[in-house]
Amino acid sequence: MLLMPIYVYRSDAGRKCCRRGFETLQPMKAKPLSACPTCGARVRRIPQPTLVNTRIKDGKMMDGRIRDAGFTKITKDSDGRYRKQFGNDPAAGGLPSH
């Protein structure tokens, strides 16, 4: 099976077609594009966030999948305060833990 992710490219100097950015489907082993296919302007690939399948069961994400992927889970209690369930994200360091 050949994986074909969607990559996002953008140009700072090209026409409207590539200044706003465009998506293209490419094999993972393909070299990044260097020029806009429409106007020929120099383009750069923009990193995109990766997707993590956390599997939803009964309307909630499964904590084991989130933890195993290395994420920090933060929940909001009924009193409106945020609490860290698990994880090591430094930005969540000041939050109380459950």
C-alpha cells in the first residue's frame, strides 16, 4: 500500500494562487515541490499537525491512547477549574492534578 499524504505549500512572493497556500497529494518518498504548479513561484512546504487516532468509546476519548501518544489531558471540573489528568506538558505545570 502506497501512503499518499496531503502536503501544504505556500509562497511569500508568488501570485494569489500560492500566497494563500495550496494542498497537494504526494507519495511520502517524493521530493518536496520547489515551485508552484500554477505560476512557477518558489514555494516552501508548511509543516502540519499530525493526527492521532484516540478512538472514541461512548462519546469519550480513550485515555490509554492519549497517554500512549505522549499527550497531556486536561479536563474542566464542574466548578470551572481546569485539572491535569496526566501527561508532562510544561504549559500545564501550574494546574492541579487529579
